[in-house]
Amino acid sequence: MNKFYWEKLGLILEPNLSLDWLATWAGASCAIPLDTEGNFRIYITGKDIYNRSRIGTAILNLKNIIVSELSENPVIDLGERGTFDENGTSYPFVLTKDNKYYLYYLGWVQGVQVPWYNGLGLAISSDGINFKKYSRAPVFERDHSDYLGVGSMFIISEEKKLKMWYSRFESWGKDTVDHKHYYNIKYAESTDGINWNRFNNICIDFKDKKYEYAIAKPSVLKLSGKYYMWYSYRGESYAIGFAVSDDGINWRRYDDYSGIEYSNEGWDNQMQCYAYVFEFGDKLWMLYNGNDYGASGLGLASLSKEDFIKATFNL
């Protein structure tokens, strides 16, 4: 396999104390096209001064690499006391379906014996800005096979069904101080986006639990009949991994060929994570975070689609 390399375009958004929802963090994000001129609406995980994650929006122009029109407020409120999203909303993924926008997100509630519990919520909008929660409860949460919790997700519409890759907790470590959390990536399907069938198969698993304990935030792209996934994996610090599949269920890891590495200095020299890969023109584009999960800001990279297909053709 020939290697491909992302061109790093630098930071496009940093935390902003003048915006409550973006005060300390510009984290995991996704993008939805608005036109054919390179304008995308991006949905961004921010954090307020109380460390509560919130989801806001901005406009990203890919021709000029300019971010504008930052929303003054988050697109959905935190849940009421006792609900699954009372302490945070994050990892947005927006699916356009039937002229509506479906915002899937991760809800957070603080724990006692473990730091937190998660479930996936859903909010729906007709304009991509004004969202209403589908339910005050998760649409995808813990069950018998994923009994500790579920996390970040990516969804594509294909063959009259929705295919979702999601991170799930496998175990909590025994250390009650560090609370090491082991999670990997699994797969589910739905016909309506509300009710999901799980197959209990692990798509991306640990290589060695001595050195790797968290695999999260899948981003899936289908090109030329193959599925490609970028994800975050970590031991001491997150890096961006890469995998290939013929059917979307059985995957082969090629982490050394993700095409992006730590910078020698600067905002992403110690960590890279939470990739979101999408297409525009003749390029692939990647939103991603650097040091400290998003405290250093949100970055952008690009890659020739032709070069990528050539490099991965024989996988």
C-alpha cells in the first residue's frame, strides 16, 4: 500500500470566552453542505466555564478556509435534572433525511462509582438550526450487550437503511482514581433512525490492552465500493487511526496509514483525535482536534481524493 498524506491547514476555530457554549473548548465536530460553493454548516462541541459540553454551529467556507457566523447559543439545551443529558451534550452527528435534519448527540450524566454515564439522544430540525429533542430519553442506550454505555457515532444511509458505527464501553478499569475506560467500536442498523438493531460484533477492537484502551469517534466514508474509517485510539494520548472494510462490518486496521501525524510543535503536537472526514470537490476534508481533546481548538486538513483512491485501491 502506498501512503497518502493529509495537508494540514491549521487551526480554524479556538475556544472563545465571549460565547458561553464555546468558552473553554472547540471539540468534536461534523459538517453539512449548504451549497455548491464550499459553504458548510459545522456543528461543534464546545464547553462552558463549568465544563459542561454544549453543541453550537458556525459556517465554514472551504474555498477561503474561513469560519463565520458562530451561533450565540447552543442548538439544544441541557436536559432537566436526572435526565441522560443534564450534564452535557457532545459528539454531534447530523443526518439529512426527508427534508429534515436529524442531530444525534451524546448525552452525559455524572456518576458516583464511575465518573459518567452516556446515551445517544436525537433532536430534529427543519432548517438545521432550530432543533427540538425527539425525546427526553436516549434513542440508543445501554442494553444487555452494551451494558456499561455507548458513545460517539457515525451514520450513513444506504440500501434503504441506516448504518451506524458507535463506540461502546467494554469495561471500567479497577483503578478508582484514574477510572480507565475501555471502549471499542461496534455496528448497528435501523430503518427509521429511532429503533436500532445491534449485531454485537466488534468492528475495531484493541490491538493490545497493555498499550491501548480507548477506541472512539468513528468517521466512515464509502468510495469506489469500499468503506474507510478514521477513528481515535489511545494509550497515553489519542492518535487518529485508519481501517478498511469491504462490507462495513469486518474491518482491517492500518493505523500507520491514517495519513496524519503529530506536528513537531504547536496545537496538535501531543494529540490528534475526533476526526470527521467528508467530501467536497476533488478533495477529502478532515475536521479534527489536537492537544487536550479540543481545548487547543479545531483544525482542518485536506487530501486529494484521486491520490487517496490510488493509495488504497489494493487494500
